[in-house]
Amino acid sequence: TFATLYLNSAGSAVSQGISLPSTGLLPTFAGDYPTLGEAITAAGVNGTLVLQPGVTYTLDRGLTSLAGQRIIGHGATLQRRNQIVTTTTTAMTSGATSIVTLTDATGFAEGMQVAFAQAGVARSALVYGTNLSAIRTITAVSGNQITLNSAVDINVSIGGTCFLTFVSLTLADSATMEGITFDGNRANWSYSRWEVTIEAGAISAGNNQNFLNCWFID
């Protein structure tokens, strides 16, 4: 038999579904995990997660499913937390800089994702890979210094913009998201570009990713 994991707004299990015969069903995981990311990992390949209907889950980083997983929202909402925007106090070199000192790193934590924009360039004039960087993941925070999982891919002078951004939910191979509302929190998300601020995505090497009955607001 298999049971479905229901999660509250903090990502913790609040109840387990009735056990059902396994015939014709995807394997599911039942347990108590504090975050959606941990629940996705625990569910495993081909697992199913059911979010609690009507609940809003606040995201401070992007989530990525495992292969074959099914994430069912039943109208639950994934909403971006208020954005963090700051500036750099050190110059950054493409392919070399992976440790960056910020004017203020308050709010950043290990596992969050950021992107960088060249100082003095209007958002409308940013070009991905030239003066707008790809997303990088923070692996450590010490004071106002952050360490990235890999070097930046553009040159950024002192005073460049560092901003929290991510793909809210990325599907792996043969994974499905269904019945989820994505809330971009536009009123509190001031610095974004479509190249790095994305609600629903799919890994480029995957196939048969399914997006069913989802809504996108703000």
C-alpha cells in the first residue's frame, strides 16, 4: 500500500492520505519534513506529493522535482518571498569570481539563488550573458560575503546589482505538476528579467514533462 503526503504552509506533513492498493498507482511517500525541498527528496523518483488545498507556500529558492514525480496542488499556491536586492562592493570577473562581497547580505542564506546585473545598466537594456548573469546558488554566507556554487559568467564592476531570483518549480524527466497556482508577488518583486525569473520550467535534458491546470498571477 501507499499513502499520500499532505503538507501545510510550512512544508510539514499535517496528515497522511488513506492507504490505497498499489495497483496502477504511482508510489508515494508519507513522512514529516520541514520544507518542500526535503519532501521532494524524500518522495523519491516516481513519487507523488499532494499540497494542501488553498494553502500558500512561500518560496525563498527554486524547487526541482525528481524524475517521474507528480506534484499535485489542488489549488495550493507557490508564492515568491519578498525579493532581496543589494549591490556588490567588489568587481567580479567572468569565469573566475565565485566569492562576492555585498553591501548588505541580510536575508540571504545557503541554498538561495541569485543573479547579477552590471552597474548603471537599465533593466530594459540588460542582455543575458553580457551584462546580466545566469543564476548561481549560494553555498555559504559569512557577514556580507557570499560564496557561489560556480563562478559568475559575466564581468560586473563595483556597484553591480545582486538580486534574489529563481525558477519556482522545475520539472525533471517525465515529471508532472498539476493544479498549482504560481504567485510572482509582483508588488514585492521589483528586479526581475524573464531570462532568470521564471515560475515553471523544465530541465533541458528531460522529456515528457507535463504542466496541467496551473495558474499564473502577479
